[in-house]
Amino acid sequence: MPRVARDPSFSRAFGQRLRDALEAQPQGLAEIAKALGYRDDTTLRAAMAGRTALALNRLARLAAWAQAQGEPIDLNWLITG
């Protein structure tokens, strides 16, 4: 299956929404990254900057984790705006 080229405008917009969602969480990026199974917050920072995408399973884990923390994240909004 061929790879689809990344849309830079989508990546920037998604990154900004991700930044907004994560900044609304009471925990810091390092703690959120660990909850998602990352070693550190490098991948989250890259996603917030629009340089990389998060896998769907990580987004689902993020939504479940945020719900458990009492600060839910709407995945529909996060992905589509």
C-alpha cells in the first residue's frame, strides 16, 4: 500500500489542537507521554509542532487517559477540527 503524502496545513492545525488539548490537562507533558507509552515527551512535542503524527492507538489511549483524569479530549475535534 503506497504512503499518502502528509498535508502540512493539516499537520500544523492538528498540532495546534493537540497543544490546546494537552495544555488543558493538569499533568505535564512528561507524565502524559509516559501514560501513552512513550519514553519521553519528544514525540508529543514533535506532534504539537506538526512534524509528526500520532498513531490511532495512541490517540485512543490519550482519550481514555484524559477521560480518567476528568479532562476529556474530543477525538473528533482533535482530528477534524
